[in-house]
Amino acid sequence: MEEKITIAVLEGTTRAQRRSIMASHYVAEFGRTLPGVEIIFVDPNDFNFPGDGNDPEGKDPRYTEITARADAFFIVTPEYNHSFPGSLKRMLDSELANYNHKPVAFAGVSDGNWGGTRAVESLVPAIRETGLVVLAWDVFFPRVQDIFDESGTMKPEFEARYAKNLHKLYDELIWMARLFKQARKV
Ligand SMILES: Cc1cc2nc3c(=O)[nH]c(=O)nc-3n(C[C@H](O)[C@H](O)[C@H](O)COP(=O)(O)O)c2cc1C
């Protein structure tokens, strides 16, 4: 039997009225349906990153433990002023070694038609410096307010498309996670 793969799904903002949380919950719940996968949902509102950087005062030990356990990451980020939120940057910056040689997938979210593409594109050079390994494609949630209903459930007309795209992305993420997990033992 194949070894279990642990994926940390990161919500990208702490904003009280955030809609990206619907997309990140969808991504996490989808991952939980996949065999041999453990999902850890990371809501930055549940953590405390008191300062910038990866010195002890910048860390939350619970996030440190999650990043150590994770074999892969899935970041769901809204687009703020053509970039990703500062709270996501602070969370990412709080660790370093635990990211090395682990793959990461991205999902972008916006209330307009671009779907957070600029947020994802601006993440790529920052993520490269962490040692995380980016995939070749992403999933986007443009006009997120139209995709989910008031309760945060995806509307039926979107389900087939998102299931197909997410399945493809998770397959790639898990495949890379297995490769890198073996390789990190060498
Ligand atoms: C500070 C801020 C800046 C934003 N900048 C952009 C932007 O540059 N491009 C865009 O498409 N949407 C932008 N938005 C709107 C978000 O796409 C929208 O809020 C969406 O619901 C996803 O973010 P949320 O999870 O915070 O709700 C911005 C929202 C905030 C709060």
C-alpha cells in the first residue's frame, strides 16, 4: 500500500468578510475525498504570527509542526491590489527549512473576471525562494460570489468543471509529493 500523503491547504487571508474561504474549504474537502490523502486545513485566523520573519518570535509552533508534517501544500489566495495578502506572506515567511523540496499547488480567487491570476503569478517568485516546488498549472475562482451560494456550497452548474480541474491538479501534486518524499529520504 502506498504511503499516506499529508497536504496542508492554506487559506490566504484573515479578512473578516473573506469569500476565498469558500474556495479553500472546497479545495480541502475535495482533497479529503482522495484515497491515501490527509488534509490539514490552515486558517491564518487560527494562528498567531507576532512578527515578521522566521526567528522564534515570528513563528507559531503549531504552524511549524504542520509544515514539518506536510508533504505538500495547496495555497488558496485572493488577489489584493494585484498581489497576494500580507497575512499570507507573513505566514509563509515564518518558516523556511520545512518547505524545502516539497511541491505546492495554487488556487486564485477574486470577485472579478481575472480569478486571482495576478496574485498567483506574484506568489511564484516568492515561493521559489522558499524551496517549495511550483506546479505547471493552477485553479482559479473568478467571480467567486457567483460560484458558491450563501452557505458556501458550490452551485451545481460549476461542480463538473471544478471537480475535473481540481482532480488533475491534485493528481499532479500527489504524484510530486510521493516522488519528493522518497527523494528526501536519500
Ligand atoms: C484589499 C483588497 C484588495 C483587492 N484587490 C483586488 C485586485 O487587485 N484584483 C481583484 O480582482 N480583486 C481585488 N479585490 C477583491 C477580491 O477579489 C475579493 O474580495 C474576493 O472576494 C476575494 O477576496 P476575499 O477572500 O478577501 O473575499 C481586493 C480586495 C481587497 C480586500
